[in-house]
Amino acid sequence: MAEPLKEEDGEDGSAEPPGPVKAEPAHTAASVAAKNLALLKARSFDVTFDVGDEYEIIETIGNGAYGVVSSARRRLTGQQVAIKKIPNAFDVVTNAKRTLRELKILKHFKHDNIIAIKDILRPTVPYGEFKSVYVVLDLMESDLHQIIHSSQPLTLE
């Protein structure tokens, strides 16, 4: 079994740092941090959102049994939306049928309290490599879980 890593002891028996650390220029560290943040946001829950140039992924807002939802901004208009990614949508026939059923049902609902489908993104890869479905939805400020656990009283409206 390997021993854990330890700091080297100095001549007097105390642990000393290995020497001075050269600081990077602030602009370099800031640009690296910005790139890392952009990558983190795009790889929400280790899921890469490949939505092309039309949308910019902002952050992950939820995940569930069938996919991950991220907030996004449409570059052309600046409109905020939610994009649901259903990865490997066709691997299991039952899941593919559920996805199709959900999309068909949501397409017909038109109510303020039901999320509307705005668009279904075309694949950015050849159809032979097409595995994930991207659904563009209205962005809601809260979800049912937040409303149920809120201390604010519910009304019939």
C-alpha cells in the first residue's frame, strides 16, 4: 500500500514550503478563470451542451431522470430560455417513446402554468451520430418543488 504524500521536513525538523511561488500576472489568471467558468457552465453536471451558435449556455438549473436543464440566452435576441438535454435519447426504446410522448403532449398545451416548447434544436452532428435531443423551453423563475416548499400561501389564481 502506498504511503500518503508528506511535505519534506526542513533542517530544523519543521515542515517548510518548497520556496517562493512566482505569481502569474492578474490578466492571465483572470482569463484562465473566465475560460474555466465558461467550460464549467457549458459542461453542466458533466454533460456538454452542444447547441450550436444560436444559444449561449448560462448555467445548470436542474436535472432529472431523463436529462439536464440549463438556462441559456438566444444570441440574436438576448431572450432567456431553458434548454433541456435528453442524452442518449434513443438507447432504450421505452425512454425514446416517453420522450416523443412528452414532446407531443407539451406541443398542444397552451397555459401560463405549463412550460411551452419554443423549439427543438436540429442536431449539429451527422444523423448517424445523433444521440441527444435538445428542447428549448420557456424559462421559469421557480419550479414546482420550490413552490410546494415555500412559506408563501398559495391562491387559486
